[in-house]
Amino acid sequence: MSRLSLLRESSGWRHFVEGKPVHCGSCLQWSPDRGITWINVRYEAGGGSGEKIWPVLYAPDGSRISPAVESLFQWPPQ
């Protein structure tokens, strides 16, 4: 589990989880409570370009979540 990292790639800025790039539409697990509870979410990027992008998450019921900076993420088990 890790926090989202925003890093620059050759194609622009991208979020990473556990060292792997996160693409729009990716399925992740999000923890709002430091790893006690995990919720399956779909990742989308909000905002403009450059460093001004932020994560937008969609829960299975369709609700939109704006995660806190200290939120933890992990890839779902395979």
C-alpha cells in the first residue's frame, strides 16, 4: 500500500501507486482510514495539465470521491 505519487513521465504528469503508473479507468483499492478498510474504486484524473491534476475516484455505487492527500492505495489482488 502507498500514497498516490505524482511524477513526470515523457508524456506528461501521471499518478503512480506502488511504483506502477495509474491510467484513467484503472481499478484500485482505496483506504480512507490508514489501511483498516479497503474500497474498490475506479481512478480518473481531474483538473488541467501539468502538476495541476488530482485523483477523482468512483465507488461501485457511482458516487464520486475526492481522496485526502494522506489516503492509501493499493492494486487489487489478482
